Amino acid sequence: MIKLSSKYRVTVFACLALAFPAIGQGTYSDYQRAEQYIHFNVNKYVRNVQVNPHWGEDGFCFKNETADGHVFNQVSYRNGKQKPAFNHNVLASLFSKEIGEDFRADSLPILITKYDDNMVSFILKDDLFTFNTKRNELNKVDNLDKVKKNESVSPNGKWIVSVQGYNLWLTSKETNEKVALTTDGVERYDYATTFSWYAVTDVEATPKYDPGIYINWSPDSKKFVAYRMDRRNMKRLYLYQSMPDSGMRAKSWYYDRPLPGENTAKMLEYFIFDIEKKTQTPVAIDPFADFLVNINPTWFNNSEQVYFSHFARGYKSIQAYIIDAKTGKANRLLYEESETMVEYQMMFSQLTPDNRYVIWASERDGWNHLYLYDVEKLQLVRQLTKGEFVVRSIEHVDSENIWFTAGGREADRDPYYRHLYKIDFSGSEPVLLTPENAEHEVRIAPNGKYFVDNASCIDMPTVTNLRSMNNGELISEVSRANIDDLLALGYRMPETFTTKCRFGKTDIYGAIFYPSNFDTNRQYPVIDATYTGPQAVRTPKSFARGYRNGEQPLAEVGFIVITVDGLGSALRSKEFHNFSYANLGDIGSDDHIAAIKQLAMERSYMDTTRVGIYGHSAGGYDAARALLIRPKFYKVGVSSAGNHDFRMSKAWWDEQYMGLPGPHYIEQSNLTWADKLEGKLLIFAGDMDQNVNPANTLRLAAEFIKHNKDFDMFIYPNADHDLYSYPYIIRRRWDYFVQHLLGVTPPPNYEIKK
């Protein structure tokens, strides 16, 4: 079991060398303290929060962070003992000679790409090197046979398929003979071309044809699967860049984007190509609208069949097929449907190693569980897991067992904590392999015999263990996160809580963030840090997310900040999740309000007469909407990049969680409720946001103006969707709450530095 030093369960208060003494909340000194906790500044105060292993034959290598820098250690699978993964002094010396710079052995700036017991490959300054750990030899890999982005090489290395002029070409690497596999590809209706929903194009520039390629090779290198993508009906959204890189003329940009319900989606149809016969066989599945290509064709070991599945438009159903590679015939293995939605995050599957079965995840019994399907008989064999818990992922499968993660199975634990389990194909009782009451982030060794477990909670630093895949036996403790420097700042651990939902029955989970100079005799305004996008859980579960977020810095300024995951959010039962279906306008506000009121009954320092809310993207929608539908409770809001009207948003997200457009889209638009605005609201967006178009923010502003409402707004020049982490944005958020919730003047023009 994890044993935690008592020093991590208490708060250590330190004397900080601040420009002014702390005399209240929202002061210059509070801003200085808060700045240290911003995610891009706070990382330097912690070490070994997460171990990411590089797997070898006899052990794995990991980056061990030290007080002076870092070294790379090897951990033995057999006994868990550690030793240097290579001679750091020799490598530093060799690098100094090769690069012409001085390198320290205790802080080599390398990115490992491959590791085994005799050879390490890594990148330094964009160059690839190999280091023989036995002979201490360094080699720069100069003559890489680099594959162009429009090319794909067969597994046996004998063939290259490339996309050129909208068509596919086959080249023999042995003879350089080149033949066309297709001839009917045209612009915006081409073969195997990669596509990004977020790529923006200059309206005045001639589009450059510079495609990437995506195909699936068969194991024997004799066939491949490729799609033909039809984008001819797609429409565009536009961005107006007031400050281009050069010149005084503003620029306009466009990107392809279907809106909900529009018949403008890109369509996919699949083909199987035979390299030897030079043939193209259509897969007998009608072209379908594609938003998320997350379930890609998978070849069987015999290279004669392909496993494939796809959603229907609106996400109410999904089908899985076994495809004959010779004829293209598609035999349906299963059909999954729902009156609400088939959640794409809960839909994952895997072929067993012998290709006899497909392991399929489904919420059909009300909880996400695993089901076993017979590939030959095209029928369900049995349900593998049962109970009131949620299977989160399939981590590994061998000839006898399945390893999966799940949350909510262990009694009296946070249902969002992931644990690793093992189960056999009979559907027997799962074996728990990660016993600690914590969030477990696991990494499985390629040999399927060992796993690395990063176990933590938001108030418990990470303990990383090496364990056996067979029974979870602890082989060794790999490392413990060191947060001494963080505690020396005065860091106060967040507090987790459980309350009841608005109906008084279902448990709701969240966290409270306190300032490090917290005083129970003070009164603190409460700020709701919100994101109720139904695909997400807002409350951090791991220590890494617990100390590295926007909540702690905001709390340091002088607030109590909370996160809540109410009805309709992800990773609970199907019934719990369905609450938000076609009901995103609810934003869980009544659960959040109920939680804040329940918490305040036992915490007199929480001032529920001064409650604010902030959020980004879907959270930006929430923050604005809270002031529109619950103005008596929420007094101040900061909304960034909000998707304020689902009719203007990206089709795949809205159709997944709202269904196809109808009157509910209009009713749940923030624009419809603009005349209800009370309190103080700041809305802003980046003018180059290709995720949530800034027109959402501008149209909401227009509605506020129409109804003569007071509000604050700005557009951040040249900022994309990730503007929430910009220093200026962070400071303006602090300022707005300090001014309107604390009622004091914020420090003028405070500059946050990285």
C-alpha cells in the first residue's frame, strides 16, 4: 500500500519576499503569490509527478528528476532494482564534441525515442542519435530514408504508395517502377488524403496541394485499405485577422466546417487495393458522414479480413463489420443504438490476438461494460463485465485474459478513480491489480508481463510502482513525487467533497481550492470553475492536475474556488449522462448551486452572497448562461471563447450531445436569453479561434446591445482557441473578480511573467 509522509498532509506556510505585506484580498502581494502557482510557473517546484517508461527487453528506462536536473535510470523487471540507463558523463562529453557546446551530465536535454538494453535512440536539437550503452559509442543518424508525408511504405519495405494529383500511385522500391492505382480522383474528392478540421487557409492565397496520406496496410504487405473523401459540399467558416504578420492590410482566412444538421459533411467511402493484381475493390458500405475517424479499419492476421465500424449521423447508432478483403463484402457483426446517443468516448473495441473475437464496449445495460462477440458466427457470446461501474479502457489482451481500467467498482471510493483489472474470457470476477484508493494512470509493457502505475490523488503526490500484470504484485517502488519546494511556497492541498445533486439522491463530486494564506476568520467570495461539456470531468483526480490548473492561482488572489461535476457529465452511468442529452442549457447549474450551499453550511468562511463563475469554450457558454438563467445566485462571470449558440458550432460535438437541430437549439442558445442578463459579465475570444468561431462572442454581444445590457468584452488579436493560458487573459480574469466580487481596485497593469 502507498504510505505517505505526514509532511504532505499538512500545509506549510512560508515567508515570501513580496513587494508589499499581505493586508487583504486582491492585493499586489496576492497577485505575486498567485503568479507562482500558474501552470507554466509551478512545475519547477515539483519533481517526478509522472513516470513515462521507455520499454526494453530486461527493464525500462525513465527520466528521474533530481534537485540539480535529471538523469535516466533503468529499472529491472525481475527485481525492480535501478541503475543508470547509460554513462551520462560519457554521453555528455561525446555530445559536447559533436555539437560544440558544453553539456551537463545531470541535465542532458534529450528526448528518448527508443530504448533497449544495449542501444538508446534520442533526439537532440532536431537531430536523431543512437548511443551504444555497452561500447559508449555515439552515432548521428544522417542518412535517414525519410518518408515524405504523402507516402506510405509497406510493412515489408518493398512498396511505396503515394498520393499525387488526387490519386494513388504505387512504386516498387526494388525496380522504381511506378503505376497509377486510381485515375478518377479530383480536387476535394480524392483518395487517402489527410484532412484537418482546424487548418486555416488565406482567402487571397492560391491553395497549395500538399497532401498527407492515410492508409492501412495488411500484415503481408499485399493489400491496403484507403478511403476516398468527398468534400465537395463542405462549406466554410471565416476568420478576420486584424494584425497579420506583415503589412497594414487585415487578412481573411477560411476553414471547412459543417454546422449541425447541415448536409455539408465530408463523406467517406472505403476501398481495398491489391498490390499484386493492381485492383481496387469497393467496400460494400454506403458512403457515410465522417466527423471523428476514431475507429479505423483493422486487418486480421491472415490479411484476408478487415474489422471496421462507423457511426451514423447524429450518433444514435454504430455498426461494426467484418469485411472480406477479396470481395469487399461487409458482414455486420453488431448494431448498437440508443434513444439518446452512443457516446463515442465509451465506444471502444479490440480484436483478440487470434482474431476469433471482438471485445466491444457498450452502455446497453446502463453502465459501460465489455461484451465478447464471435467473429465467425457474427453473434454475441457473452457479457464479460457487469455491475454498477464504468469500464474506461481496454489496456491489453492476450490469449486468455483482458486487462481493462474502470471506475466506481470499489466501494466507498471516488467513482472517477481509475483502477486496473484483469478478467478472463468466461466473464469471471475481475481481479483488482491496483489496490490503492487513488487515481491510477497505468502504462503496459509490450511483453504484457509488467506495468508501471502512477498512483495519486489531488491531495496525495504521485507514487510510481512497477507491478506484475498477472496479479498486481508489487515488484518495486520506482519513485515518489517530491513536492518539498511546492510546500515551501505555502501550498495548501485542495479538498475533495461529496454532496447530493439537486434532487437529494445522487452523489456529486468536486473539489475546493483555498488560498495558501487561508484564514477561517475571513469571508471569501466563491468562484465556480466550470466546464460542463458532457464529454469531460472538470474536477481533477490526479495530483498533477490538482496542483497545475487555473483554480489554485485564482484562489491565491483571495477566493474560494470550487469545481463540481453535476448530472449530465461524463464517466458515470448512462442515466446520469443522459441528463444532459439535448439539455446542455441546463449546465448543471442547480447541482453546482446545491453543492455550494451544502458546503457553505459547514464552512462559514464561504460567502454565498458573492458567487462568481468562469469557464472556457463549453465552460465559456456555461459562465455566460449562469448569469442569464440563475442571476440571483451568480453575480459575476468571465466567459472565454464560449460556444454561445449550438447552431453555429461544429456539427460533431453538438449532434453527439444535442441530437439534430430543433427548437431546443434555439431555446438553449445564450442569444435567446440575452435580455435576462444581470450582474457583471466579461466575454472575450481570440480573433483566430478556428475551434469556436469568434462570431459566437460577437453575436452574443450584439444581442446584449440590442437589449441595452451592460457587459464587458474584448477580442484578443491573433489568439486561437487556447487563449485561456495567455498571461494577459489570466490577469484580466483575476482583475474582473477582484473588482466585482471583492469590491476592491486590482493592482493596475499587473504583468504576469513566465
